Amino acid sequence: MEEEISLVDLIKVLRKRRTYIITIFLLAVIGAYLFSKMSPKVYSAKAVILLPSEKGSSISAQLLQSLPITGIVGLPSGVGANYVAILKSRSAAEYVVKRLNLQNAYEAKSLQQAISILQKSVKISDTKENTIEISAEAKDPKLAADISNTYISALKDITSRFMLSSAQRERLFLEKRLKETERALSEAESRLKAFQDRYRLVSISDETKALIENMANLQSQKESTQIELDAVNSQISSLQSILSAQAELLGKDLLTITTISSDPKIQSWREKLIENEANLAILLQDYGELHPKVVELKQQIAEIKRVMKEEIERLSKALGTLSTPELFDLSVKRISLEAKLQGLTGLIERYDEKLSKLPELSLQLSRLMRDVKLQEAIYTTLSTQYEQAKISEARESVEIQVLDYAIPPEKHSKPNTMLNMLIAGVASLFLGIFLAFFLEFWKNLKEELRKDEDS
């Protein structure tokens, strides 16, 4: 019958083999200490980004929020996840490697190897406090801080390229048109001065001046309408590209502008809009914004737009196509702007016909003065719209808010001498105890084998 092992017996074994246990413990702790002191020191620096709130103020965000299917990448609720994905991407790592010349710092043989080393030394995580933490490790404390901070620059650079908003597109377009108009105005002024110097003509009749001013004003309205129409077309294109993917998933057709334009009722109301917009332009020239006739005509135009929107919604439901309220509004706005553009074009042609009846030299002078007035009016309109676009762009853009920039740490994070000594000490105690019991077991086994041989 086997003897039961008591706690006292176990303690006796440990006491008996205490030399082994203590020796192993001391060797392990001293070894961990020496290893920690001899190992290269690694420093960790952390930067913290505050996630933006869900404003939903931008056009693109509003369009995305209105989609019939939720969970689409790009919604404000996924900004944190998108930021983390960007920061963990190869593009962000490559940006940091090239910006800080880490291929030489890491002594890497290739760019890909340097990127791989960098990604292993950087930790990106989002927290419950609505922040993202970027922790970077390096043997140089300043380099660790530079890596974390450069990741923030990478995030700003990548998001700015991805988030080319409608306001930004409009601002870039207006900036280009503004430069073109400034150049055209300068050329028109030069042509007018050269004509006046050659023929000694400096003035025209008051009636012709009024005609020229009216034409310039109408042309300015036309230019403004065209710019607005281009912006609407861009928004429709962006929205339709998003809806197209959703329509494919749902197995539905997409409501297109061609479908809307071919509807007989829409065509009829479009013709009415063209007529009303042309009449409105004339009334505005003669009476101004507050005249009862102008107010009444504007109400008629608004009513036509309302009925057209209802018809487009009915058409979409009847055809079973995929659409959104924003697409309905943009479609009506597009038709209205096209009608206004066509009405203004016809009106300008009528004024130009009146101008062509003047004597030859007066006609040339009038047209040159008209060109100058026209470019001045367009330049004024574009300048106003350009400033508005810059304000819209600033309001629509998503700003990366940095809560804490990384600073060079004063103390190294690795190796942790106390932690290494603690782990080594605990592990050596378990090893020493195991070795003590194993040696005692081995000794007892040999004695039993010897007794068996003697007997």
C-alpha cells in the first residue's frame, strides 16, 4: 500500500533542496537584470486623435445618410473605423517611411522591408473615449515621437485626397474660371482702348448704354446659372454612382435623368419653365425683386417645380426604380436651371439683334463696350461665388483634431527591468520547485530499485 504524501513531507523536500531553488532563483533574477541592462533600449511615444462629431452638415454626408441601405462605408458613424483603417494601411506606412527616410534608419534592404518593420513597431487603436491612439516604438526617443506625429500627417494627406467634396470641386472650378475671366476682361479692355484710340470714339447714346448694361447683366446671370447647373450635374453624377451600386445589390433599376426628361408631363412643364424664366429675367430688369409681377411669377415657377417633383416621385414608384428625395430635388433643380439657361439665351439673342441695327462704327464700339461690361459682371459674380465656395468648403471639410501630439519620452518602455526580473523570479521558483521534487523522486526511485536488487 502506497504511503500518503503529507504537506509536511513536501515542505521537507523543499527544505532539503533549498540550495537548488535559491541558486536557480538568483541566477534567473541576476540574468534577467543583466539582460535588461545590456539590451537596446526601446522608447514608446503616443499621439492621440479626437474623432469628429456626427455633424452631417456636408452635402456628401447628407446624401449618404439618405440612402435606402445603411452600413455604407463613409457614413459619419464609421469615421473612427475609417481612420483606423487608413492609419493601418500600407499607404500610410509608406508615407511615413518616405517622409522620415526610415529605410536608412532601419537599415532595410528595400522599401517593403522598411514598411514591414514600421508596421510591427506601431500600434493603432480606437478607445471608448472617442479617440484614436497612435503608439510608435523606436530606439531613438525623438524618432518614436516623429513616427507617431507623421502618422497624423499621413492621415490628413490621405483623407484630403479621398474627401474631394462637392464644395471643393466647385471652388476649384470657380478658381479656374475666375482666372480665365480676369484674363478675358483684360483683353476686352485692351481691345476697347485700341478701338477708341484709332477712331476717336469714346461714347455712345444712353439708350445703347442701357442696352449694353442689360445684356451684360443677362450674360452674367447666364454664366452664374451655368456654373450652378454644372455643380448640380456633378452632385447628380456622384449620387447616381452610389445608388447604382445599391441598385445592383437590390436587383432594381436606377431612376435616370433620361427617364425623367422623356416623360410628356415633365416636357410640358419644362417648356412652361423656359417661358417663365425668360419673362422673369425681363421683369427683374424692369422692376426689381419686390415688384408684385415678379413675386407672382416666382410663385408660379415654385408651383411648377413642386408639381414636377411630385410627378418624378410618382414616376419612380410606378417604374419601381431606386432613388432618394435628394435625387428628386436635384432632378427638378437641373430641369429648372436648364430652362432658365435656355430662356436667358433666347433673351440675350434678342438684345443682340437690337444691337446689330446700329451703324457700323457704333456697333463695333457697342460690342466692345458690351464685352468689357460682360466680363466685369461675370468677374463680380464669380468672385462672390468663389468666396461662398471657400466658406462652404471650410464648413464641409472634416478636420483632423489632434488631442495630443507625441513628445520624445524621457524613459524607455522596453526592456522593463523590474518586470523582467519579476517574471524571471517567478518562473525560476516554479522551475526550482519542480526540480526539487523531481530530484527527490529520482533519488527515491533509485533507492527502491536498489532494495529490489538486494532482495
